[in-house]
Amino acid sequence: MGRASLRQRSTRLVVVVVFAGFLGIGLIADYLWASSPHFAVNSYVSNWAANDKSRANLIVPSRSANVSNPQGKAEAGVGVPERVLSATFADLPAPELKWEKMAAAPVPRLDGAAIQIKNLLYVFAGYGTIDSVHSHVDIYNFTDNNWGGRFDMPKEMAHSHLGMVTDGRYIYVVTGQYGPQCRGPTAHTFVLDTETKQWRDMPPLPVPRYAPATTLWRGRLHVMGGSKENRHTPALDHWSLAVKDGKPLEKEWKTEIPIPRGGPHRACIVVDDRLYVIGGQEGDFMAKPGSPIFKCSRRNEVVYGEVYMLDDEMKWKVLPSMPKPDSHIEFAWAIVKNSIVIAGGTTEKHPVTKKMVLVGEIFQFNLNTMKWSLVGKLPFRVKTTLVGFWKGWLYFTSGQRDKGPDDPSPKKVIGEMWRTKLKLNP
Ligand SMILES: *[C@@H]1O[C@H](CO)[C@@H](O)[C@H](O)[C@H]1NC(C)=O
Ligand SMILES: *[C@@H]1O[C@H](CO)[C@@H](O)[C@H](O)[C@H]1NC(C)=O
């Protein structure tokens, strides 16, 4: 109760600040809204945006400020030197959307995987907690909006950080982390026939990876980037394997042109015969040396928003970057008309608190114009969401959500399912 009224009050406060913010945002907002008719028509005030943070920069006292004189700035004349930090971690202004809460998944999951085939969303694996992982598949039916059907994964299959793609019937499942915490990866690779629910082995990857970019392109299963076996070091390697109807046509993976930037947790999508790799990060949590449970310990990470593309020339091209760096989006996208839509993720850590910062925006990449825009906001910031699109509705489930409207750092692992009627920017 108290919480609800607090929220109402803070919403009112946000209203004021957001409008003040909008007046001051200027350039960024102009740029972002340039192609958005929804701004005028369809947007109202955010229920969680941290509004004034949408300034491009954050000014903080310099690290070299006089520590024995912390109030230095207050002293006449002698300002503490300031440094200007990129505020790419901040929430971006985006239209409010109406969200409908649907039936929650049977289990909460973090770092799971998902594949949509027609009206069904197959949701795989994931952490339940940092100390336990799932080894089964749940299915959501977009026609009756219910979860139904659960079946086991092979025992040797990775539980998180999987690469996954479908041809419309067969789901190819590549490598990933085996077990909870920050355990090692497996090179094991499988294919699922969704009609018979039968699993088969595929040739293992040459070496295991964590969360490599994975897709099907021109009859070949492509796997690239990800983290190396220590979970942290970005890999540039790119392999492919000819496949057809759930069967490998070759015994070994072929080496392909390396990706210019490595690392895990990127969206990898083929549209109109072009292969796109979007966002991601370099570095990730690693097992603490000597820890018997492979306890996760934080390491330096760099999140980025770059977009790479392969076409006929088989040379990587760089396309416009996302409006902000975004990672943990490997299953957080859908293709809608001629756009790629991406929901949530993680962005650069907060420069002062150093905490991980989750993303609450939905981004649109229009493949006709090669321009990014903001479609709207999720009901909260969340990473590793599993996204589907059916008959005009954008759905997302699972992931790890923020601490609350005022704190974008990660907290609860969820199984919730939400949907919104998606209106794309032109
Ligand atoms: C730091 O502040 C103290 C107290 O005001 C002053 O005595 C000292 O000279 C300052 N040091 C520097 C490097 O500015
Ligand atoms: C999905 O739901 C529809 C409507 O209830 C039903 O006809 C269909 O059989 C379901 N599909 C699966 C695979 O369960």
C-alpha cells in the first residue's frame, strides 16, 4: 500500500521533471524523434524514466580532486576540476506503451534462450537462481496465450549462453555454459525437431564459446564471436557448417571471415539475405580462481552498440550504431515488417556507482533507411528478455529486471510474460 502511494507521488514528480527534461534535452531528442510520429500522438509520461538523466553527459568531480579537501568546490574561486562522462548509461526518452501482463512462465529464467516458430515460443534453459539451472523447454502458445508443453533438453546440453537459430522446423543449439554460477562451456551442439520433439547430436564446435552470435545463412549454420573458454576473453572466430532439414551436410566446421569485434550477448539476425550482428560486450563475469563452485566474480566489461553486416561481398560492413550500447540481447529481438526490434538489455555500467545498468527501451532498426529510433519503453528495465511477435503484439518474457524506477541495477529474475500492441516508426 505504502509503496503504491509512494509510486504515485514519485510518478507526479517524474511528470514535472520529465517535462523540464524534455525542454532541455534538445539535440538528442530531436535526433531520436526525428522520424517518430508517435512522439506527439502516442507518448505520455514515463512511469519509470529517470528523466533528467537523459542529458548527454554527466558532470562529476574529477577523480584527482583534492581528497583532503572534499568540499573544495565550495571554496571561493578554486573549483574542483570536473570531468565530463558519457551518459550512455542513462534512460532515453521514449514513448510510453500500454502493457498487458499475461500468464507467467512456469519458471523464472535468466540467460535462457528462445525461438519463435509461427504461434509458438520455445523457451529453453537458463538460470533459475545463480546456483541452479534449468534443463528443459517450456512452450508459450500465442494463439491461446498460455504455457503448455514442457520437455527435457539432452543432459549434455548447455544451460545458458547458448547460440540458437531455427529454419522454421529444426532448432540448432550451439555450445554455451554448462551448469550454474560461472562454470565452463561445452562445445556440444544439438538439433531439435520441433515436430517430433526429437533431439540429435551435431558436430561440436571446434572450441566451446559463451553466447556466440549464431544464425542460419545461405544453407549454413554460422557461429561467431562470443567469449572464449575463460568466459571473459572476446573471441573473433567465425565458423560455419552446411545444414539441411536438421542434418549436417559436412563433418567439420569451416573457418569463415572473423568478426571485427568479439564478445558475447549480441543479436544476430538474417533479413533479406544479409547477416547482421548487433550490440554486445567485451568481457564478462569469470569463475573466481580456485572456487569449488566456480563462483562468479565481476570483471571489466565494455558494452557496445555497433552493428556489423555481411552481404554478397563477404566483407564486414559497419552500419549505424544503436542509440546506446546494448548487450544481453541475443533473444531479445523480433523482425517486424522491414525492421529489427530489440527490447531491453544492459548498457554501460554507471560511471560513478560502477553498478550494472539495465535497459528499458525498445529500439527499432529500420532496414530500409538503416536508421535507429525508439519505439517505447518496457514496463521496467530488464536484460536477457526472450521476445516474440505475433499478430501485431510484441511479447517478452523472462530475464532479470531492475530494482525499481529509480535504480536501474539488476535484481529479480522473472518469468513474467508481457505484451504490447506494437506501433513501429515509419
Ligand atoms: C588540498 O586541500 C588542502 C586543504 O584545503 C590544502 O591545504 C592543500 O594545499 C590542497 N592540495 C592541493 C594539491 O590542492
Ligand atoms: C495453440 O492454441 C490453439 C488455440 O487454443 C490450439 O488450437 C493449438 O492447438 C495450440 N497449439 C499447440 C501446439 O498446442
